[in-house]
Amino acid sequence: MGDPDVVEMVQEEGKLSSREVDYINEMSESPSSRETSFLISKEPAPAKRFNLFLRRRLMFEKDRQSKDSIFFRDGTRQIDFVLSYVDDMKKEADIKAERRKEFEENLRKTGLELEIEDKRNSEDGRTFFVKIHAPWEVLVTYAEVLGIKMPIKESDFPRAERIPFSYMLGPLKLPRNVKHPHPEYFTAQFTRHRQELFLIEDESSFFPSSARNRIVYYILSRCPFGIEEGKKKFGIERLLTSHTYSAAYPLHDGQYWKQSESPNPVNERYILHQNWARLSYFYKEQPLDLIRNYYGEKIGIYFVFLGFYTEMLSFAAVVGLACFIYGLLSMNGNSSSMEICDPKIGGQIIMCPLCDLVCDYWRLNTTCLASKFSHLFDNESTVFFAIFMGIWVTLFLEFWKQRQSRLEYEWDLVDFEEEQQQLQLRPEFEAMCKQRKRNPVTKEMEPYMPLYSRIPWYFLSGATVTLWMALVIACMVAVIVYRLSVFATFASFMESEASLKHVKSFLTPQITTSLTGSCLNFIVILILNFFYEKISAWITKMEIPRTYQEYESSITLKMFLFQFVNFYSSCFYVAFFKGKFVGYPGKYTYLFNVWRSEECDPGGCLIELTTQLTIIMTGKQIFGNIKEAIYPMVLNWWRRRKARTNSEKLYSRWEQDHDLESFGSLGLFYEYLETVIQFGFVTLFVASFPLAPLLALLNNIIEIRVDAWKLTTQYRRPVAAKAHSIGVWQDILYGMAVLSVATNAFIVAFTSDIIPRLVYYYAYSKNANEPMKGYVNDSLSTFLIADFPNHTVPSEKRDFTTCRYRDYRYPPDHDQKYFHNMQYWHVLAAKMTFIIVMEHIVFLVKFLLAWMIPDVPKDVMERIKREKLMTIKILHDFELDKLKENLKINSSEFSKHVMIEENKVQLAKSTI
């Protein structure tokens, strides 16, 4: 190492020569590296320091050159996929090594090229990396097998701007080269025998990286790795399940915070991070074409759906906010609140105790503030907003169908067929099958499991789901019991504590119990949800679904049913059951014969439903966003810490991606589930909370950027997959839209106070100038204190003989005392009439809108027809030119042949 040339080069140029590179490589990577290290340690101190300096300079140079490289060592063959494994010394190590050897040999036979990085080159010193490259011949072959559409001619249709007055939305727009990174083309399914037909400028960049990794994954999922127990075993998923390989993933283009250096291609990950995955760009549109090019259509369509849903929410949010402002402005002028707050009216009305023994009589004006808050959401605009949201949800779903059809055209999904990966047999299914049956389509013998052997698992699955739903109901009942038992404690404590005198005006026992009960219910929901996610995955595996598609459908049904019950059961209870079966003083109904049923506030239960909905919806959204942002970040930090590094500057591109969190096959499932549950909050109970669309809008604006950030920076790149719709979630949305009409109609009729007020206004009011005057007194019935059973009433004597309670019943001096009076039946008839009329109006408008709005817009239909026509014409012209060329060659050869034969005849004649 004392070569003066080397020393001079290091000192003068600051770079390492190839001789030094070879020398240090021998020291650091050869099997005798320990011996070399020993020899270095015996060298004099200056030489030792110089050797360490060269080693560090070389490692720095090597890392600087390779940390962002997505090529093989030759710098020309692009890495399309990476497999990783740890060469452990356990008892199955030999079996796993044999599987890997067979698998990799079969991959080479399919035409794939492999390059293995030894574990000594990895940062943790334990992990092997298998880099896979698909050469041109493999790409063109499997592009034809998968029916991938590729460009044949640039489209002559100008890009359509769908938003009117788009010039006014300049600040919201992205640069054109980001929004549309490529021109629009007429496309056709790729055929290797017609390569001249396609616009191939450069073979290395003709297929986008998403198509390349999709092709390689298709091969990996079908490649055999041996015969075990008399069965042919194949597929990377089985190898991952058995831990033969620890990970399989395509590479990101480069680091997300800077552009890639030459010769790497354009770093689309960096472009996505700069223009999409940043919270500061929350107001910008999404680069949907770029997302599709990088992540594939399946992930792309999720972000299209989330963006479209957020856009539509903006209209509902504006109307909901207007309804809330109306309630805010009319709050002080509300006649019911004025009567309740008036000391001469509400202050003189003595209400019956809200619980037995410990609760005292109370004056109506103590609920003054609560009645004003209730008017914020329970006013005349409630009916309008409920009807509006019934129409909005129809417009949303119909316009989404149009957006989806436009997307199918733009992303070449018009003739889409189901992904073969989704229809592939699951390794777990094959492992459990002991019988085989001929597939009527492929005519091949496939693993087969008779129905009778799966029925016990179906019963177990159904029983488990039912048990957990019953557990949710039990937890909800437990929360109700908590509210009932704690209410008396709050009431007696607030009565006895003089220091709480000023607090009682706005923090009544009812509100305190409702708030704490809602918070407790939210915590229980999160705990149950956490455990059920694990249970549902386990019982779905126990069902042994045949294909990945069956597995996804099964777990979707289980998770949605459970989360529907888990998140909405408490809201359904408050909306439709609380305060409806209370009874009346002296004959209350009791839960388990111990706790008296809950009563609504004199202003109705709507404010409690609003509180419940706000806490659960807001809490879920905040918790979900924090979890989505922090969870993968912490896991990645821990993984890097275990790998003895905290900086991406120190290791290669495939190692950086290996240390990221895996997105997983169910990653999108949980994103859709979260969005659909939020959709339920926005639609099912929106009559009680007009601000729900606004909260959902604000959440989704953040959600889009959080999802984009974590997908771009915290997760490995998912394998690209095709999808032409949001799948089964669309049917779920349609079901919830229909259900929302009924729930909102029932909320307005039975939970809101609007119908009793209207009945009083038109049928029972006696004041022509102020029709609503006297409504509060009219809505309260009278009870004789002497009729209370001894064990339910406070023992102290009072200077009043009657108390009031909320109901329509005859007074104690009537022949039919405490029976429902005629006004009760009038109000009930009005409620049922309103439900029927509202449902018929909304459903009629829904059907009219669905009939008027075509599923496929006219301009999209014209473009589809135009593209089909042009594709047929281009293919026809190509084949015709090819035929003419062949005929021309054949005719010239035939002429030559005729001339030769004539010459032979002439020669023969002359000879004779």
C-alpha cells in the first residue's frame, strides 16, 4: 500500500484508483478478510492509518455510487424485483436452501436474470438479496400473456377539462408535465409478432416500471420450486409463508427527497413526494396519471375515489355549515328555549326526579343552555338537510359511476378482465387439500376440497362473528349501565357541592353522563376493533378460501359487518331506543329490574346523538390519522436501529426498501374500510349533525396527503395490480345510501322535536300572533306526587303536589289518568306520515336522477368508439402492408424461378 502512484492519486485527486478498489475489495469482501485485518493490525501505525483511510474512502465511494442505483453491477440491466432471505441455521435450513436453489433455477429457465448480493455486503451482515431483471424477450412474451395495452399512435382527441371555469382554479392546478406526464395514445394489446406496430423508441423504457414489476410478479407467483409430498409446489407467496424468503418487493425509483443521478431513469417517487405527498400541497389536485404509472391501477383508483368523494363532500359541507349557521343565528330567538329559560315559565315548572331516591325534583330552567345547544341542530333546517343529503348521496354515487367509466377509458380498462393473481389458488388451500379434481376450464388436475369438509369451518366462522357482535352489544349495554349508575352519582354530587353552582348551568348531569359515556364507548370500540382484526384474519384462514379473491371477499364481509355494529350500535341506541320506552312516573321501566331506563332531555335526544356522533367520528379520524402516520415510522426506525444504522446514506437501494414496512395484500382493504365507515357517519346520522360532512371533508384533505406520504416514504413499493372499479365497496355504498334515507327519516321523526312542534303549530296552538307560545307547557304531562311508590321518591316533604314529565298523557284528575291522550296519537300519526312522505320523495328523486344521469358520459362513449375504430384501422393497415410486402417478395422470387426454369429448358434444347 505504499505505492507512490496511489498515494499521489489520493492526495492530488481525492479519488481512489481501480488498483486500490481491487485491493480493498479483496480485504473487505474475500473469505480471508479476517486474516487481512490481522495483517493490517501488525503494520506500523502510519501504514495502518493509511489503510483504514483507503477502506473508508472506498466504502464511502461505493455507497455514494450504489445507494441509489436500481441496476445490476454492470450498470445497464434494471432491477425489476428483489427477493431477500436470511440464511439461518435452524432444522429446516437445508430444505429452505434446496427450495431457493430450485426456485431460482426455474426462474432462470423462464428467462429472468438473477444477481445475488452476499450477506457480507448487507448492512446487517445476515441478509442475502436476489436481484431480478426481466430482459426484453421476457417482457414482450408476458406482456402478450397478460394482455397489457401499449401505445400504437398518439390520440387525436384533445384532453378534456371536466371542471368549468378551470382558469379560475389556477392555484389548485399542478404543472402540466406532472398532471399528464405522457401524451394520450390509442392503444392495443401488445403482441410480440407485431412489435413494429407499437411506438417503441427505447426498449429499456418502453414498459413502465409498474408493468415490469407486474410481469415479474406474475412469473414469481407461478414458478415451481419442487415436488413435496407428491404435489407440485409453486409460487412466491408459498415461499414467503414458509419463511423460505423473508420479503419480495419491487424497488422504488430512488430516494424520495432528491432526484436520481444518471444513469438512473426519472425518479417518479421524488416527483410524487414533491407534488403529492406533502401536507403543504393539501389544496392541490392529485397527479392521478403519475400515481397510476407508479403504483398501478388498483392503488390509483383508490386515490381517485378518495379525491372524488372529498370533492363531493365540499358541497354537502357548505350546505351543512349553512344549516348550522342558521341554527346559530336563530338560537336566541327560539321560542322553546326562551320559555325554558324564562324564570316565570321554565323557572316555575317542577320536573319529576330523573332517578330513584337520590335524585331530587328540579326546575326546567336548569336546562336552559342545553336547550339552546339543542336548537343548533334541531331546527327547521334539519328536515331540509336530511332530504338534501338523501339526494346528495344519489348524485355522489351516480357521478362516481360516470367518473369511473371515464377512468376506464383513460387508463385502458375498458376490456378489463379479472387479474389472474386474484383467481390463483392460495397455498394454504393447496396444503389442506387431500383430493384433486379436473378443472373444467383448464382441463388440469387441481386441489379440491368437498363442501362437507368445509362446513364445520363455516359454522365456526359464523359463530365467531355472531359471538363478537353479541360482545359489542354487551359492551354497549355495559356502557348504558354505566350511564344509569353514574347519573345518580353525578346528580347528587352536583346538588351537594356548592362550588359547582356556576358549572351546573352548562354541565348538567345529563350532559356530563353523555360525554363520559361517549368517551368510554369510543375507547371500548377501539379495543374491540383491535382484537377483532386479529380474530377475523384467523377465522378467515380457518375457512380455507380457495383463491385470493374469495379470501378478500370473506374478510371484507366479516370486517364490515363487525365494524358496522361496533361503530354504529351506540348511535342507533341513542337515536331510536333511548327515551322511547321509559314509561312514566310511578310506572317506569327498569333494565334488569335494577336500573331505571334513561330519559331524554326535555328538548329531545338529538343533542345526545350529536354528542355521541361527534366524539366517535372525530376520535376515530384523529386516532386513525395518527396511527397511519406514526405506526410505520416507528417500525421503520426500529428496523433501521436493529440494522445498526439510522441514515439512508449508508446502504443500498434494495436494503433501504427492505427496511421499509410492507404495504401488504390487505393494505387497500383497510383504507377502503375506513372511508366507508366514515361515509356511514356522514349519511346515516347526518340529520342530527349537519357539520359531519365538514369534519369528514377536513379529515379527508389530510387523509389524502397522509396516505400519499406513508405510501411514498414509509412503505415498500407495492406490486402493481389492475382494477377497473372499487369492487364490492360500491355495493356496500349503495346499501348504506338506501339505509340512510330510512335512518334520517326516523331521526327527524322520532329523535328530533320538529314533528311535535309542527303538530302543535298547526293543530293545538291557541295564539294566532305567536303560534309556538305555550309549546313547552303543552309537551309536558302532569303527575301527582302522592302516586309515587315509596321506594322511588325522595323522602323529604315538598310544598308542591305535582311534577311534570315529558310525554303526552292525561292528567291525574282525568278518568283515564296517565294513559296516552289524543295529542300523542296525532303526533305519532304525523311522525309515521312524515317518514312515508320523506322516503317516497327522496326515493323518487333518487330513481329519477339515476335514470337521467347516464353511467357512461356521451363524450366518453364517443372516445371509446373512436379509439376502437382507429385501433382496428391501424391494425388493418399494418397487416395489409405486411401482406403486400410478403406478396412482393413472393412474386419476385416466383419470377426468378420461372426465368431459371426457362433457361434450363433452353439449355436442354440447345444440348439436344
